[in-house]
Amino acid sequence: MDNKEKRLMLPKLISHGCVLQTGERTRIWGLAAPGEGVSLRLLHQEISCRADGDGNWEAYFHHLQPGGPFIMELTGESGETIQVSDVYLGGGIHLQRPVQYGTAHEPGKGPVSHRV
């Protein structure tokens, strides 16, 4: 991520419709002006942090429960605000289910199960 304008920014991975992993700690990171304070709000939690000398910041939500859609709001000391809508919180179980793939090169055979 490049932040030549020194604005409050999130990586493209954290955008409208994203799914955040739940658990003990859920990491959110981004860029801001060096030394700028950043506040984040999601559900009942409000957390804050400060950007380092290069403008990088990170903060952690704790013990988020699966669900959604929710709105996450970030506010910088500059007054700039980012709202990320349709945020879903997911557990790790979906990563352990089999994924089905079709086999176009072998007509008549059903999908093949693969573990991710």
C-alpha cells in the first residue's frame, strides 16, 4: 500500500463485503499520516491506536462473535472517516469443509472432493 497523500487508508482486502476472522484477536491495519491517532468501532467495541513514523498502524478487536452484516467505522484525528459496510465475521470452520470441483475433461464423472 502506498500513502503519498498521508490519508487514512485500509488495504484492499478490508473493504465493503469483507469477511473478518473471529477469535481471540482480529487484526485490522492500514495507513495514516505519521503519528496520527486512529479510532475503530465495530459492534460494541471501540479501539484506538497511533500510526508509526512511516504511517503504518494496526489494532486488534477481541473476542468477536460470528455474524453480520455489520458496519466498521474508522476515524482519524484529522477528522477523516471511513465506513466499511457489509462486514461479516466468520469462524474457521468454513476453511475445513470440502470444496467441490467439476471435471469437464471426464464426461459422466461427478464432482471431485478436495480438502482446502
